[in-house]
Amino acid sequence: MKVAFKLNGRAVSWEASPGESLKALLHRRGVISVRDGCDGEGSCGLCAVLLDGRLVNSCLVLAAQAEGSTVLTVERFSKDRKLGVVQRALVDAACVQCGYCTPAVVLAIHDLLERSKDPTREEVRDALSGTLCRCTGYEQFYAAVRIASRRLADPDYSEALAPEFKPELRHVGKDREKVDAAALALGEKAFVEDRVEANACHLKMLGSPHAHAWIKSIDAGAALAMPGVVAVLTHENCPDKVYTTAGQGFPEPSPHDQRMFSRKVRHVGDRVAAVLAETAEEAEAALAAIKVEYEILEPVLSIAAAKAPGAPVVHSGEVRYVVGEPPAGSSTKGDGRDDPITYQFPLHADPHRNLAASAADGIGDIEKGFAEADVVIERKYRGNRVQSTPMEPHSVFAKVDGGRLVLHASTQVPWHVRRVVSRVIGIPENKVRVVKERVGGGFGAKQDIVVEDVAGYLAWTTGKSVFFRYNREQEFIASRTRHAMEITVKLGARRDGKLTAILMRLDADTGPYGQHCLTVPMNAISKSLPLLLCENARFEVKSYYTNLSPAGAYQGYGAPKGSFALQTALAELAAELGIGQLEMIEKNRVTSGARIEILRSLGEGREGQAVTLGECGLGDMIARGRKSLSWDEPKPDSGDPDWKIGRGAVIIQQGSGLPGLDAANAEVRLLADGTVILLSGGADLGTGLDTVTAKAVAETLGLEMEDVAVISGDTDTTPFDKGAYASSGTYFSGNAALKAAEDLRAKILATAAAVLGEKPGDLRVERGGKVVGKNGSISFAKLAHMATQGEGHGELTGQACFKTDHAAFPYGAHFVELAVNARSGEVKVRRYHAYQDCGTPINPALAKGQIFGGCLKAIGHSLYEEMVYDGEGRCRNPRFLDYKIPSIYEVPEDFRVELVPVEDEVGPFGGKSISEIAVNGAAPAIAIAIHDAVGAWCREWPFTPERVLRALGKL
Amino acid sequence: MPTRDYLRPASIDEALAARAAKPEAAFIAGGTFLLSSDRPTAPRLYVDVGRLLGAKIERRGAELVLGAGATFQDLVDAPALPAALKAAAATMANRNVRNRATVGGNLGAGKSCSSLIPALLALEARVVCAERPDAAHLSLPLSSWLERPTGLVLEVIVPVEAGRRAAFARWSRSACDLSVLTAAASYRLDGPGSIRGLAVAAGGLGPRARRFPEIERLFEGGALPPRGEIEALVAPLLSPVDDHRGGAAFKRLRGASLVADAILTAEEQA
């Protein structure tokens, strides 16, 4: 049927099918700014349009219903690529992180400003209530609305959104426009889905309906014969290789325990078969025609079930070790039926008893420590699975071009993708190119090779272009989740609060495969234990296979759960001793100049060493929070006898990349007009890494930001980078860009010295792209132009590799004030103040945005986010209708982030990491505040009203 | 997804005829249920009544008339809506959805998580619906219509009675979540604290939101009881199911507490 309507002022008449949504029609006709994060469920708001002046989700409108209507999309609000006032305000207020939601936000704010000239906070909330954003924490949207509304009256209006740092530097420490923000706010092509060619084939995956089963038989004959079907891939015809999907440096500290398709399915949603067909509908239809017979096995659905004697075995194949011997007493002989498991080095595993990995170590003598204690407590804390829910699901577009495989990927780890995919297919790495597109949220889930292996293989073997995009349910059940963990903490202390011994026993549930099975739980220890100084400390970590959804990397990488357990236990001990919570922290925390002995046993993949800390900003941060929350004053009264007020505070830390293990490279090229191109291996996930690296170059070369173009994350054109994980972006990729710029600067000076006939030492680079000496000066443009000429000196490029043995710890202190309804169990976070040391904040407003985003995610994890499973291992809430992530309504009324920098000697311009740390604070701070309010300890998160009432003994 | 047909009739009568001719057809207006959570079982034919239904919200004598085509945002923006009704409308998901979801569609979907239905039930609303072309419209109590939905809802009539107090309460996991549990109550207070004409409705406690005469009987004619008494008497009458939105014991406790909230806050909302 024909549908005629007015789109952005232009009359269109387009063919639509009767059941087709307006969103599908718009997208099909090339209006790519209309995004989709929930498969047309209407719960994410990313497909919003203004339909006859009302903001609606275009997935919930039939195309036919738009007949005769006026439809506006973000394209309406800019002209000739010039940002409209709302777009400009969003860019200026640092609201464009991954940018996947930005076009929808632009429309919502336009709609709001039509109704209200100077909107209140409540009006902003209402206007943005339908748009989900997982990056920003929404707080800065209020500023964006304010700026836009003021500029409508006064076009020159501006305001400072964050304090400035490093007065001696021009760009670093000042807010500059995020380099990709404008394109994202305009809704231009940026993401994998925007690269898909019109004739691309579609890949659809058949997921297992059972949590644990053998595939007795699989018959794809009927599916293969269906119209449009190009190929069907199953365990019978896929490459016979086991690998790990963890995007970690090789050899990975994760067992190679996964085949592209296996005879055994190990979780609901596990791969059974892939269909490649000419259309998505044909692929879906063919999936339904694949006949599979299963031999259903008893599933392992908890840590307790995994370790029970005689438990069903998740992996029963032969266990091999590349380096080292199997642990004494472990079983290695396979059942001849299941896929083998290869450990690159011993991880103290015993897979046939569902133990994927383990580790134990410590310092001092904990028995002696506990014996010396006046008080000993032992508590058990639990945290369930949560999902990172990037608004753009895992997506890849694979094609063969020039005899090589090209993968347009939404990934954090382009080089690991290249390595793994080439090995799986069995072609050399030089036959594979991975192009990281803009990533619509990664948060760790895109550290793994979740879709690229099968799409790459099918593209390579069929020669067809292949588009594979997860739907939201797959994103929940077959992507990566945060490991469920049970952590027992035993603490001993003297009467004055000084700790004498710490024991942390951690059991993790890694799910069906072992990606990150040891490193995530270890990080729970290594980012929590070193915050407390205690001579006797020990940890025991075990990671178990289960038949629940795969676990993996997620912002914080285990640290949120370690932090929850240890910080809450410390507060419980303080309560036991009658000591103030902050006094207890002060008595035991790491301090400037402290020797952190526990790091001897927390080597993160190499030999651990004790570290003597330089300056530590925690004292300042705690003092600030104490003051701003009026900690020493009586708590405010809620004015309602049911609502009780409570306060809590925690200290947190993270790292800045993996010293001694990882490396990043960059190259800077000087062009003939004096501008530069930065080739960075770094993978910007919307975090602003490309802006950090561009700043490093502009600062070093005395250029403007516009003089630096960043090309990043392309394995063909940019140099190697370990990828974006472990909070490494600024520290590693940023430093590589800085050092490459310094290298170029040295070459510019050397060349200029020859041209000007002066000593290099007499020359300096000056603002405006020129070299000035004692007698003369020459512009970069002139130098570069000469380089391109016959008599020239060769192209001027700077290169650098950054690696380090130095560990840089960002620290933070988070304070919360909340209200608990003792009758209903509801918890309302009223005030959340985050004090964060990220070293020199390279781009302060963006840094704050990331911290806001991390805090709000963690508030969601703490209060309502949880994947719930039935007795057969099926996730009961794999959609936004029932897995609630925070909307703008969940933002605390008083939400504050303050940057408290302590410069690092190795970090670029003194910078450390930001990205992960902010998620480590909310759970323990909220648990402690709940106790402060109502006197009950919640030791299992999320702290739903149901669990709070249970803790209160009311259920 | 099966191929679907779409029809945009020119009149209510045409819509009724089209639906009568094809049993696999369903009326669609805002589409926020049919195209979302109900999509897997969606009908073969959509009969689009979105532009046929009145969207006015107006006072007619002692009645408030809601056009079935009025959106939830229209309800929120309407100047003179009973507070209980406005509160219920405001809890519908978020602004994007409220801009689309209609009063008629919400009744037609008949979900247990509807906020509007319990509020309207407690206010003893009636519906006016068209069953057959060229036949007179039916007017019947919403509670009866919900037991056996028929025809196409054209209007919802809310009696406006001086002295009638009403309130709505709900529990959801987050602000823009669907309503997991709802309760609404309305009554008059006769003399010094005697409850008359108590209507109590609740949702999330079974397959449909419904009136709870068993609760009404407990408190009719009496003085406003203290919260603890309401909760203790109501809880045993609720039989929610365990699901991923909450355990049965929790829902019973919380549901009773919402009933108490509705009854007690109604006192201030005459």
C-alpha cells in the first residue's frame, strides 16, 4: 500500500506493507537517524519522531497510520550540516557520548521547548522520560536544555559546565568539543548498521531452547531449500576449533573452551545454527524450518549446584594445557563426545568438577591476625547477574573486498577480533581488516567476539556480504553479563577499629564458557583489597561453570562486587564496634606514601610487586563529602514517619590499564596545509577517547583542535592497540598519541633546523603551527609542503608505542543520602555525591559525564536491575519492559560529581583513567545507607523493596 | 511475523462491519499494546479507528466524558480531571507512550497492569460502546463491560459527585515501569467518618484489574480504619502469583498496603 505523508517538510509517498511500522519504513527509506534499541517494543524511545507535533515512538505507529501526517526527524533541525540550537547545546553540555540516543533526545528537547520556554527540572524529566540512555546518567541533559532555552533568547549565551584544570595548558583540562559529537548529533552515518549495503545478506541465529542438552540430530535440509537461503551453519559444518571469545591479549587468561557451534548446548540461547539468507524474513523463516532433536540434561543453575558432589558437568571434553601441568587431582580425560578445553597456562582449574579457574594467595598470617582481633565478623554477600544493555546491540557487517575479509564492527578490541577471526577461519591476519565504527555503547560486553566470528566465516566462505545484529533478547541472554558472585568476608579488628586480618572468599558464576572466568573475580579482589592497609590478608577465588547466560566483562570488571562485599563488611564491623563509618574508613584506608603489600599477590597476569603509593587524594575526597552531606550534623527528617533517612559512604579504586601486559601505538602525519592526521589504535566507545588523543596532539604541536583529524581503531590504517578495556584508554592510547606527537614535534624541529640553518635547541614550536628560532620562523605547512617535493626530506610523521610497568590508581569516595520506606521497602536515592580522582581531567565535562553515567548504572544495579531465571535456566526478563534500567526519573535530585585530581607521573599530562571506577561505589554506599536508615543489612543486591522488607523481617 | 492487513474505515459503522466480517480482526488506535507486548499474537487485520474516535475530555452536567480516542497525555494535560484519574494516567510508561496510548485502547487491552482501569472502576465509570452498525449505542458499567468486552468503546463516562473522594496508588519497579500493583478507592464520608458507597479496585493481583467487593464490604459504613487494620484485613483476601516482577508474599503485603494508601489518601481528595 502507498502511504503519503510529509517528512521534514517534503511530501513523500512510499510503498509500505500493511503491518509495517513507521520506524521500519523510515529506516528502509534511508532515514537512519531513527534508531532501535528494543526491537520495536516501544520501551527505549530511540526511534522517536514528531508525528503531527507529538513525540512518539515510530515503532508503535503503523506506517499506514501516518497517512496525511507530518513527520519530523532530527534531519529537520539542522541545515547544511550546521548544528541546530538544541544539537549545539547537547554537544556543548557533553551529552553526546555514544550518540546512539542523541537524535531522539534532540527531538524530545525540541518538543519540550515548543511547550515551555524555560523548562523546570520536572518538565525536562517528563520530556525525556521516554528516552533511554545508558552512557550519560542524564544529569547533563538538564544543562543542555537550559543552554538551549537561553540561547533561543540570547544566541551568545554560554556557561561553564566544569571547572578548568592545568592553567599552563591550552586544551588539556579545558572543555573542548568531542570530536565525533557533531556528526552524531546530526544523525549522520556512524554505526555498523549504517554501513550495510543494500544487497547484504542477513544472518540469523537459532538459539537453544534448553539450558543444557546434547544435540542428538540436526536437519537443515528443509531450511537450505527455502527461498533466499544461502547457507546454514551448524556444529556439523563449522570450523573444528576451540577458542575463547574473550578479547584479551594472547595468550589469553581464559580457557579456549568454545567452538563456533558445539554438539552440546550450554545455556538457553546458545548457538545451535546460523542461517544466512537474502532477507531477514527469509532467514527467520529458515530458522523455524531447522529440525533439532535434543537430549536434555539437568542444568547447573547456581554456584551451589555447580560445586555439589556429583553435579552435572558443563564441560566434559579433554582438558589440555599449553604451558604447565594440570593441578594435582584434577580430571583431564575427556568423554570423547564434548569439545576439548585448552588452557594457555594453568588457572588451577578442574572443569570436570565445573571449576573453570581458581586462585588463592595473601600476605602475612591471617590466623595470627584473627587471634589478635578483639572482634571478628564473617558475612556473606551476593550479587546477581546484570546486563550492560548497550543501546546498540552487538552488530557486524562483514564482506569480502579485494580478496580480503572486511569487518565493520561495533567492538572494543579491533585487533583481538582480527586475531581470533583469522585463526577461526584459518586465514592469515593480513587477509582480515577490522574497522571499528562508532560504538553505540560497549561497557565491556563488546570486549568479546560475540558476532564477528560467525559473520566473518560466512562472508569469507560464501562471498556474500553479511549483516548480523543481535536483537535485545539475544543481547540479554547470549551476550555477556556481569558474573554472579558470592563473597564471604571475614574481618578481624582491634577495639579501636584497626583491622588485624581480612579474608575474602569469592565464588563466581562464569556461566557456560570461561571468558574472563579468572580475571573478573580476581579484579573483584585486586580493586577492593588494596584500599585497606592490613598486614594479614588472604583471598580465595573460585570460578564455576554453570548453564546460565554467559558472563564476561562489564564496566568495573568484578570490582563493583568486591567493593560491595568489602566496604559493606567494613561498615558492619564499624557498627559492631560502635565506631563511625567514616572513622573506620579513615583508620584503615590507603594513604599517601603507604606501602601496599597486598599487591605482591595481585599481579594481574605477571609477578606482583608491592607498590609505594605517591600522593593519595582520598583524605581530601572524604573531607569534601563529609562537608557537603553535613555528615556530622543530625540527619534531616523526611517529614513522613514511614520514610527514614540514611547516609553511607565508601572509598573505591580502579586501575589504568594493565601495566606490563598491554601496549598502544599511534602515528601522527603532518599534511601539506599544516594540519595533522592522528592514526590511533584506540577504540573510542563513545567515551571520548578520540577527543583525548586529539587533545594530546593539538596540545603538543601548538595546534587548534580542528587541525587534528582522528582516525582510529582500523586494523589496516592505524597501528596496533590492545583495545578499550581495563580503563586503559586515556592512559595507554592517550599516552601513545602524546608520544607520537612528541616524536613528530622532534622531527619537525630537526627538519626546521636544517631549513632555517639554526640549532634544534634554539627552535621551539609555537601556537598556530609554526617553528620559531632565533633568526627566523617557518610554518608547519611550509615544512610539510617541502616534504612532498622532489628536493624534500620525506614525509613528516611521528610514531610511538606506549607501554609501562607503572600502575596508576584512580581513587574515589562516594556519598549517598537516601530514604527508605520502612513499610513498603522502597528506597529513594536523594543525594549522590561522587568525588573522583582521575588525575588531570583531560576534558572535564566529558569526564563528569562518564562518572554520572557510571554512578547511575550502579544505582540501577543496586536497586532494581537483575536477570531473573526460571527453574530451567530461562531468563524471565530479557527485555526493557521487565529488566528496568534507569530512566531520567531515577536520577537523584542532588547528583554531584567533583573531580579531585592527583596527577600521575606517567599518565598523559598527569591523567589517569575514568571509565570504570564510578560503578564501584553505589551498591555498598546504598547498602550502608539503608542500614543507617532502618537498621537492616541488605547483603544481596539488587536491594528491591522485597529484599529490603525481608531484611527488616517483614516478609 | 505473519503478513497483516490494514484497513482504515471511514466511519464507526464501517469499522464495526469490517470487524464483524473478519473474526481475526482487531481495532487499533494508539497501538501501544498491539504493536508492542501483544505483537506475537497480533491479529491478521488491523482496523484503524484512531482517527474516528472522539478525543475530547469534557464535563457534561454531573458527568465527565472521556472520548475513547483521548490519549493518556490528553488526560494528564486536561485541566479538570479527578486527581485519582490524573494520577493513574500519569503513571503510563512515559511521555512518548502517553502521546499515543488511548483511553479506549487501554480498556480494550484490558491488562492487569493498567493504571486507568482500576481508577475508572473505583470511580464507577460507565462505557458507551457501539456494537453493530446502525444499532443504538450501549451504555453499561465499565465493570460489566470488562467481564464481557463487546463492540468498540466510544466514550467513558465518569460520574462526578460532590463529596465523593477518590485516590489511586501503585507500585512499580522504576518510575516509568508498568504498574506491577495498583489500587484505587472512592467513597463518600457521611457525618463524622462513616464510609458510604466504597468502591475499591486493584490490579496486578490476577489476570485482570477488577473491583474487590470483598474488600468494600469490610469497610462500608464504618469509620476510616487505621492503616494497620486495613492492611491486616485486606492481605488475606489477595491472591497474587509469583513472577519475575515480585514474589506472591511481597505482592500480597504491598497490595494490601496500596489499598490502604488509596483508601486513606482519598480522604483528603474530595
